[in-house]
Amino acid sequence: MLTLIGLINSAAFSLSLPFISLYLYQERGLSMTQVGLVILLSGFVSAIVQMVAGALADTYGRKPVMLLTAVGSAVIYGAMAVLIGFNMPVMLIILSYVLLRCTLVATRPASQAMIADLTTKDRLTETYGMVRIGNNLGWAIGPMLGGFLLIGLPYAYLFGVGAVVCLITLYITAKYINESLSNSVEWVSLTKIFSAGKDRAFLWFTILSILLFIVVGQFISTLSVFTVDRLHFSEADYGMLLTLNGLMVFALQYPVTRILHNVSKSHVVVMGSLIYAVGYLMFAWTTSLGMAFLAMSVITMGEIVFAPTTLAVVGDLSPPQQRGRYMGFYGFSEMLGFSLGPMVGGALLDAHPDSSLSVWGTLAALAVMSAVGFYIWGRVVRKTVSLNGQSLSRY
């Protein structure tokens, strides 16, 4: 049921939000640097909200947080549909976008902690991989539908559909999801929310992840403008690129995870970072849709290798009663990186309008830096850190 909920939520997200950058850039006249700043602001605020939501999931349980965020997402999706449909002031739309990102990401630490509650440590990577199959099937459906809807309909309709989808998520959560937290803890103060950062192995893993997430964050904003505005692809073409990503994850995530089961986790995240670097660098020489599909295929392989392993590492490092906090803290790093990414990418696009290599080469270099950092992190962990009784050979 968590996989099904992830599928539906991903479809709602990818149906509408990847196109918000195009809307602000093409319809409302914002520069790419301004669009990047909007995404940075929304990411920073939602990252903080995600940390608080993780603490709430430890205090009140996983299910209540998931229900509350589903209600909030449906309401704000509907509000955005009205604001965009009636061409309301752009600041109101930006504010609604910030609130929507907050409600969408607030459910993640609760659901991710629930997965860790229900799964043995030796199966965490496989389990997160299976859940990601559902997420990415939704990711495959959403952009394809969104891209084709935009051929004949205004942007507002995308957010109206998103509201309906969130109501479906609310129904499934209320009816079919059972609470997985057996013993809640006392109210988590602001200090305790950040207590996960005292775990040095976890903190350094989080910092290195931010660096890579800056690169991965080009996926939604920078890449959409680059392919549509610079390469003159249609919105439907861009939607098909995202659909390819989702279909590849759907088909390959579980078998690749099984193949890498006995490879140390630090080596897996290094491998994923390097594959990301190659994929994004390929866009420097992309001139046709076929080349774009090839580059997206490489990027997706990096995602397949990297993403479930990182969540398994967080699940390994987190004590059972603090999983929401750890997931929220790591989600903070993810949102921060994803939000810095569009600002960095947008600034690169504005500064180098005629040099694709300057844009994508710089981003690929960041991915290589993160790979080096993960390699060093793995060596240090094997020497100094006890991972809650788990064999250090897994790292």
C-alpha cells in the first residue's frame, strides 16, 4: 500500500510541478536566475518543514502525519489551479508553490520511517528499491500526461488534476494503512530535531549527499528550460524524457538492486555519483531528441544505483525511535540540494547562453567531487563507526 501511495503521489507531483519553471519563465516573464531563487526558497522552507514532520512522526505516529499532509496537498493544489487559471499576481502563485512543496515533502519522513519500521536491515535497500518502482511508475505517467495536456489546455488544469489525485491518496491512507510505530516518544523540541546531526557518520554522509543533490536538482528546472528553450524541444518531448526515466526505474530498479546486494554501500553510492556525472555531461553535446534520450538513460542508471542505497544507509544509522528525525534531517539535505541545484543551474544558463559545456561540465565536476567524498567516507566508517551492530563489511 505504501508503494501504491508513492505511485499516486509521484504522478501528482510530476504531472504539474516540473512544468512550473516553464510557466514562470515563459508565461510570467521571470528569468532563469529568478526561477532558481524561487525554487531555492521553496526548497529551504519545505526542508525545514520536512524535519519538523519527521519529529511529529516520531511523536504522534506515521499515519497521522501522512493523513494531514494529504489533506493539505489537495487543498493547495486546488488553490494553485484557481490562482493560475485566473492569472492572479505571480507572488501569490509563488507563495502557493512554496506551501505545496511543504505539504508534499512533509509526508516523506513518515512513510520512509514506516518502511524502516517494517523491514529488516538486511532487506532495506531492496525494500526501498521496490517502493521506488512505484514512485517512478507514477513519475512515468505524470509528465507524459502533463506534457500532452499542455498541448491543448492551460497550466491551471494540471493542478486541478493534482488535487483530485491527492484526495485518492487520502482515502487509501485512511482506509488501508496501519500505524507502525509501537512506542511514541515525548515531544521533540527544536534542539532534538537537529540531534541527528550529532551522529558524525550520518552528518558527513548528509553533507556529501547535498553536493550530489545539487547536480540531481537540475533534473526538473534547468533541464526543462535547456531542452525546451535552448534545444527547441516541445513540452511533450520533455515530458517523454521524464517518462523514460520513470519507465527505466520501473523495469530495472529491482534487478539492479539485487545485483548490487553484496557490494558495499559506500562503493554503490560512489558508483551512482560517477554515473550521474557522465549522464549530465552528455547533455553538453546533445543536439537531438535521440541524444537526449541516451543522456537521460545514463542519468537514470545513476539514480537506480544511488537512490535506494542512500535511504538504506539512513535506515541503518537511525535508532528505531528516531527514524522520523533521521529521515527528516536527511530529507532536509535532499531538499536543500534540490533547491540549490536550479539556482546554480539557472545562473549557469544565464551566464553561459552559448556554451552548453560550461553548464553541464561544471555540474558533472560537482558529481565527481561527491564521489570522491563518498569513497573517503566509506573508508572512515569501516575503521571507526559501529552501525547499530551491523557488519561493517557492508560499507
